[in-house]
Amino acid sequence: MGLLSEIEFAATDSSVPVVDLLRKCKILASRLKHAEFSTWINSELNGYSDITLVPEYRQIKFSSPIGDFSGPFGSGIKNAPIPVSAIPKKIRDLVTSTKMPQPIAEIEELSKSKGSLTHTWTGDMIAFMQEVQIYQHMSLVHAHNSVSPAMLKGIVDTVRTRLLDYVLAIQTESPNIDNVKPSDPAPISATVLHQTFNTTILGGQANLGGQATQATSGNSFINVDNSVNKVLSDVKVIELLQQLKDASLSIPDEDNEEATDALTRIETQLQKTKPDVEKIKNYLDIVGHVVNLAPVANQLYQYIVQLLK
């Protein structure tokens, strides 16, 4: 059985742990020389160190929260509903949904829980509620949201499905991927890999036209208009970024992490309405130095500056 067939089988068999599926995909990423895919796999396996880079599919929405209230003379109410409309707007989003940055293995394990899980509010969230009178003469002292294991299973299933979509797309582009050797050139162009990754893994549109689309800051969804998308979708930008990403795969792990982090931050900047070109230059200087491709990094910076004018 070839690698692609093994991945397809693992993706469609729920008895195969998702971490085993992702590890098989690490081999595929190496054969494709696809650093973008490799970075996403590592984030899924090890967790997302930056909460802003957590993908949209890892966000879960809660049902109405439940709280304990304390009143005068020892009075109180336990497990009372907290109307969402009564929660200050400043913290409403924080207590009605959350992002899950944990390694996918932890999420998969939690998804097997028999009963509901709880998401407890922090002390700061409780403090924001002290001036809100939900129940007369009583203050909130504890609150939590219930989390259904099915919500977490949905995250795991999404990873499986997107990996399957990606592999099927790769199989169409390069049906002989099993014959590719480590010393061979990349079997698929950087542009096609980027588009395939964006449409299957990240769920974006990957079109190069004038409509608004979805781009990624590492692994985070952000809606961007065409003025930003034209940079990340520009063929030359993709090719130069890919050169730097490919180079990062052949250096020691500690240097690879530094280069990957800088490249992710570059893409994050390029998705903003007004990218900070100085930060982009600093990150490119880091990458160029780490992977020993300073001329390529400088060329990319100059080209980005021209595109942003």
C-alpha cells in the first residue's frame, strides 16, 4: 500500500488515532517539500503556542453559562442560568466561545468523555460581573459553561476530513508521489501547493481574482480584501516564501522553529489591512540569517514593498 493510500485509509477509519494520521502526513509533507503543510501538522500535533494562530475550526461555542450567586445573610443560589444578554459586551465573546490550542491528541481524548465537560470562568471574568445585577442583591461568585464531547469530536473529524481532501487533491496533481525520493525536486509547484493547502486545509477560496477571500496567518483564518490577498497570492511572493520554507526544512530543529515562527509572523503581517513593513523586514532578516538565504529574503522584502505601494 502506497503512502497516499495509507493516509486515505487512516483518514476514513475513526479507529486510527488522528496523531498517527498526522505523522503519516509528515512524511508526505517532506516528499512534497511543502513547509506550509508541515508547519500546520506540527501545530496540530504539538498545539498552537500563539492563540491568535488557532484555526477557526478549533473554536467552540458554549450554551448559556451557569453560575453560583452569593447574597446577604448567607443567602445564595447555585447553578442558576446567566442570560447572555446580561454579560458585558467586553467579555461576552470570551464566555460564550473559546479557542482550543491544545495538541489534537488531548482534544481527541477529551472527545471520548462520557459526560459533559466544564469550562470555568477566570477570576477576571467573575470580577467584570460584580456590578451586574442578575439576581437581586446577589453577586456572581462562580460560573462555568458546559462543553459537549461532541463539539470536540467535531474538531477531530474536521482535521481528518481536511487531510483527506488535501491528499485526494495531491493525488490528482501527482499520482506517482510514492516514487518521489528525498533528493528529487518538489513534484508539485509551490503555487499549486499553496492553493491546494488553502482550499482544503484552511478552507479558503485560493482564487486569484478580485473577490474577498480567506487567507491564513500560519493557521488562523482572517477575512481579507483583495489589496492584501494580492500579496499572499502573488506568484513571486509564493515562490520566494517557499524557497525560504524549503530551506528551513534542512536545518536543525531549533533553527527550524525560529525560521518557521518568523515566516508565520510575516504571513500574519501580510494579511493585515496595513502591514508593518518594518516588522516584515525584521522577520525576513531573521529567516535569511537562519537559513543562510539573506539575498532571497531581501529580494522578497523589496518585492513586498513594491506590491504594498
